[in-house]
Amino acid sequence: MGGRFNRPDVSALYFALDADTALQEYFGTDPVRPAVVIPVEFHAVNMFDLCKPVGRLGADFKAWDCDWKFAKEQHEAGLVSADCESWRIGDQVRDWKMSGIIFPSTKRPKGVNLCLFNEHAIIGSCGYKPLDPHGEILKANPPVKVK
């Protein structure tokens, strides 16, 4: 599908560290967009932190807040060479075998987001699970058995 740090052919999940940031990021300018917000317990190691860029490395990653949606639109229109700085940053972080990226919210001052590359979730360097102490999510959405 594609996002700020993942090209359309790269699987990733995006999280926010608090509910207000999650809602601001998700709804943006479309307040009637359907949504379900689920709190999760999150564990990750080896995350690249863009909230605290340091030294030369920080200078290399200043353009992460680019117009990635334009690149995604180009890709969806069939332009194979569609690209943007934040996708290249995601590529580099994945090449370093890092679990994901911690980055400032563009929608909420002091908000913080996480991009988790799913390939690393599979190999166990990180994980997440819904916080559902009363089993309400599973009651409303029972698992479907695939034959």
C-alpha cells in the first residue's frame, strides 16, 4: 500500500505513542474517515530515531518530511520510477536491518510516531499485541478459521 517510509511493495505498520496523535495522524483533513483505534503493547529493538538526529547522520535524514503522497500517486498511476526522500530513508533503515523508525508527528506538536517494518516483526526483533484485558476485541471480531 505504501506510506511515509515504505514503498508500495514494502509492508509496514504505523503507530502513534498516544491516542491524540494517532487520531490527528489518521484523520488529517478527513474527520469522517472510518476508523478503529486500538491500544497496543509494543516492543521493539533496533529502531532508528529521527526525533533525535545526531551529527552527520542527522543531516542525511533531514528531508524525511517530504511529499511522499505525491510519489505514491505517481506509483499508482504506473510511474515505476516514482520515488521520494522518505522512501529512500526507509530503504536505508531496512538495509541496516533495523526494526523501524521513530519519527515526530507532522500533525501534532510533540507527538511521536513509529513505523514498524513487518519483515522484522516476522523474525522476532519486535512485536506488538492489542491491549484487550477484557477480550472485547475478540468478542466483537472472532478469528476466522481458514481451511
